[in-house]
Amino acid sequence: MTEHDKPRLARLTAIITQLQSKRLVTARDMAEQHGVSIRTIYRDIRTLEQSGIPIMTEEGKGYSLVEGYKLPPVMFTEAEANALITAEQLIRSNQDRSLAEQYHSAITKIKSVLKHTQQEKTELLTERMQIRTPRQPEKASHHLINLQTAITNYQVVELDYTSLKGERSQRAVEPFALYSTQGNWILVAFCRLRQDFRAFRLDCIQTLRLTNQTFEPHSMTLLEYFEQYRRKYFPTPDTPLSLTAPNLAGNQNNIIMKTVHVEPFQMIGIAVRTTNQDGQAAQDIADLWGKFLSEGIPQKIPNKVDDTVYSLYTDYEGDHNQPYTTVLGCKVTSLDTIPKGMVGKSFDGGKYLETSAKGDLTQGLVVNQWMKIWEMDLDRRYTADFEVFGSKAQNPQDAEVDFLVAVK
């Protein structure tokens, strides 16, 4: 074998591994993976076929190995083995017990195919690595693996569910997707009771039963689901949030505002750093609201004064066209206890102009009102502005929201 042959041999071996890892692999995927032309991949496939590897071609789709054909396990490189050990440490700290147990079982099998020298090194690395967190919580759920099975088999699942408010219900759901945020796993599923998609925290599922019923696959991707969620609850206007003076000239609106004095207060919530440039804030704040609602943030805020929600805009770098911080949260009596992942803010209060807007939150009520405020010639301070979502904002289709703008 010449030195010139070695890269191709390594590529042929890697292509076999790719074909074993997926049901169907396209020539373009393989070409991009190995940095060669598609024509080169065609030649490699012919070489593998001539050597006795049973590769099936699906015209216009890609390549696959004949079902049932398996090659002996490919040896891991040292770097690959180290990556697996690192993943093992990360998964041990995950809050779902079923995931930790199944991964431990899988990694034990993987370790069995390692060379003796690799096994010694992985044992050493296991002893010398640890994922530290502020606290090591008890495993909060044991349902992740079963739900993964239900998703891939399109199985209806029955849940005994207790919400973060303590409300108990029984649901029959069609599992669609899973995602993890802040250490918690969330199930996205079509709820047959509500006849709509809902998000369920796995640690709130008391019992779970896989049924023999199946359902028709939902014709959308997870990204499309998130996009539909944002459009439904936090739509953005067609006009970009970052407006220049010529854009404003034809859109002058009269808003009645009254001068008020706001007393200092403290709040706890979740935050994001964002900017109105290129509509970035519309995306970031929609995501922040999604997290605020799906994770039940209001129920987790300690020392809360009431259930009124405040959307605070603060830490401006300049005017409203410069970066700033958005905080979603509630007023509190003390900042002594701030939960992990949240922030606390002390608010100085002062002179404000107050107005309100009524309408449909799902039709861009909040953003449209701010666009009108930006058009006004106000002597603003850019210290902290906010919206108030009180009792009159409970119905998204018929809400009244207060807007307060800091002025000099």
C-alpha cells in the first residue's frame, strides 16, 4: 500500500460506518463529510460493491446497506473514546433516570470493543473527570426513554399529570418531540383532550402508559412547531423593529399619555440581552416569553408580591436602537433568594409617562404600541421602561396592557 492509498482507505472505512449508522445516506452527504466530489463518492461506492459489501441504491434518494448485514465494530480512536467518556459524565448529571441508566448500559457495551490500552485510558479518564454543578438534584423523571420509543413508533401515551400549579389531569397524547432546557425535559405532544399541541414537563408526569393505539404522523418538523408557536402567541409585525426617520414620517399616531411617579421596586425573573436591529428583539423576546410560560417561571419566583407580570427593558447602551436587556418577572419583597437561572433587579422608579393599549396580543399589540411610542418626541431617560400585564391582560385576544416610559 502506498502513502497515496491511505487517505482513500480511511475514507472507505468511514463510508461503511456512515452506511451502518443511517437507513439512507446521500452521495452529497458523504461528499460533504469527507471533503471530496460526488464523483469520487460514486467511485468509492463501486469499489466497496466490488469488494463484496452489499450496498443498495435507491434512485434519486441515496445508498443503504442490505438489511441484516453488519460488519464487525470499527475501533474507536482515542479522541472518540474520550468524547464518549465525557458524554457519560454529562448524562450522569441529567435529571431523567431512564436516560442515565440506558446510557450507562450502552457505554458498557461500547467499552467492551475497545482495545486493552484504550480501556485502561478510559478508566483513568473516568476517574479524573467530574461534572460539577451547584447541587446534584435527585432524578426528577423516569420517562424519557419510553417517550422516545413512543415518538418513533407513533404510539398514543396516557399521562397522569400534575401541573406546576398543582392541578391534576389525565391526558391521552400523541408524542411529537422532546427538548431540554435548564436541566428539564419537555414533551411536545398533541393533546386529545385540548385538541391542540401542549408542552408537558417530564418531572410533572406522575405515571405514563404506552398504549397499543397509533396515530398518523404530524406533518411538520420541530422547528416548524416552534415557528408556529411564536407566530400564534408572539407575532411580529411586517415592519422591522429598527426604523429610520424616513420610515416614521408616514406613520404618526397620537397616544394619550399621563405623567405618573413610579415608586422603587424589586423584581425577579429571566432575562435576555438583545437589540431592535434587524428584528432581533422580536425573536429573542418571543423565545423568552416561551420559556417564561412553558417552564412556569411565575410559580418559581420567591417572595412574590402578586401575579402581575412585568416586562422590563433596562441597561440600555444608548437609545432604543442600541442593545438592552429584557427581564420578564414579577415584583418581589426581597432579592435575598434568587433561583438558579433567574436574575434580580432593583428598580429606582421616578418620573414616567403612562399609556395603555387594548387589543389582541396575538396580532402584535405590544410591538405595534412601542412603534408608536418610538415615533413620539419624548425626552426619554433610557434607564428602565416596562409593560404591565395585570388582571386585564389574562385573555390574549382581548387584553389591556400598560406601558410606562421613563422621562426626564
